[in-house]
Amino acid sequence: MRKGLVQLILLFAAALSGSSLVAPVVLAQNPSPEELKHKLEAYLRNLFAFGPETKLVVGDFKETGLPGLLETTIVVTIEDNKQDAKMWVSKDGKFLLRGELNDMSRDGFAENRAKLDTKNAPATGSPNAPITVVEFADFECPVCRNLHEALRGLLPKYPQVRLVFKDFPLEQVHPWARTGALAGRCSYQQEPKAFWKMYDLLYDNQDLISAENAWDKMTDYAGRAGLDTDAFKSCMTAPQAASAVDASIANGKLLDVSSTPTLFVNGRRIVGADPHQLEQLLQYEMQHPAKKN
């Protein structure tokens, strides 16, 4: 039953992150904000067959700068699983836009680079590398493990790349993801280079880790990474590591990260673990270097 609910909410997320489409919304002319919220909720419940047990909240509307178009955030909760996404609706209630709205008058990549906080984050590669890849990931995420394998094959071919890791554990669906994030953070705090050993160990042994054995596994991996295990265990329960993970999550949300892995290649967003798409962007950035802000 729980697996089915998780699949349902992930299906909702996938539908919202797909290509843009316009769907009709039947409303009275010039509805009030509350009327528009009510009708939008009813429309989405019908579209996704959400029953009363599913909590769906339509956020306050914001002006977009485009005549007649409002922005809102939809939050869906099924049991302890939560997913949110941006949507746009016309003020007269006739049209709903799902997917992605791009303002071609602005450099969205530069805006992403300005929002990315890479200070005090694990990084490998030259600090002066012309290409920075920022990875938001979850150590329990199977697709993130696929990305890990792809990066293993790609990065040795691209010395022009600096990789920065950012924690984004999806705790609603991955019960030991936060423990993994804390383990990575505590490895980094004790010895920055040891983070990448922990990074490899967590992904390489992902199938062997569970919520029940995660603590013991992390401690074992810390020892194998050459860390002081007593200091590591103290760090795992200290507020500093938790605060660092929370700050990373907040930074991801600022950039509208909602699934893992999400990458930013000099500010260009990639969702998923397609090595061909990643290599295409790396090649493009080598030929068209971004102006760093």
C-alpha cells in the first residue's frame, strides 16, 4: 500500500516536471483569489484522481510580470510523502500552465549560479576550473547511484570540471538518506578529502544499507575512509552537521530542486542521470565558456 502511494505522488511530480502544456479550467469570469484556489484544487483533484485522503494545498498567487498570468505553488501530501511544484494560471481562470515558464529576457543560468551556495561544500577538481558541476543528491536514491557511475566514467576525461556535492536527502521516501547525508558531512568536516571516499562507499554499498543498520554501516565506512570513528560518531549527533545538511536542502529549494539527482552545469539544470546529456553540456561549456558572476 505504501509503495503504491509513493508511486502515485512521484507520478504527480513527473507530470508536473514534464513538458509545458495548457489545460482549460472552467471558472466564472474574474474570480476572486479564494475562488480561483478552490477551482484549481478541484481541477487538479479530478485530473490526478486525488481522493479526500490526499491533502492538496494551493498557495497564494503571485504576479509574474506577464499580463493576466499568476504563479502559485501546489503542495500535495499523501500520508508522510510530500511533493510541491510551481504552476501558472490565468487570472480569468481559463488556462493552467504546467511545466516550466522561461523568461527569455533574463539569463536564467546566471541567476542559478548566483543562487548556488558552494561555500563549505565538498568539492573535487581545480578551484579555477572553467566548468563547475553542482550535484544535489541523496545517498539512498538509486538514480543518484547511476549518476555516480556515470561521473566515474566522465570526470577523468574532463580535467576542466570541478564537481561540488550538495545534500538533498528525500526523507519522505528514503528512510536512511539523512543519516547518509550526516555521514558525508561529518567525513568532510573531519577531513575534506575523506568525503569522496565516503561518497564512493555509500553509493557502492547502497543495497547493503538499511534504516536499521545505517548507523553501524556509516561508522564502518568512516573507519575504512581513515577517519577517527569516535569523533565521527560524536559529529553525527552534533547540531553542526545537521545544520549544514539543512542549509544545503534550503539552498536546493531556493533553486526549485524537488527531485534527485539535480545537477547544475555552470548554472544549466539537468534532472536525472543521463550521461549523454551531461557530456553534451560539458562539451558545450568547453566551447562556449560561461561568464562567471
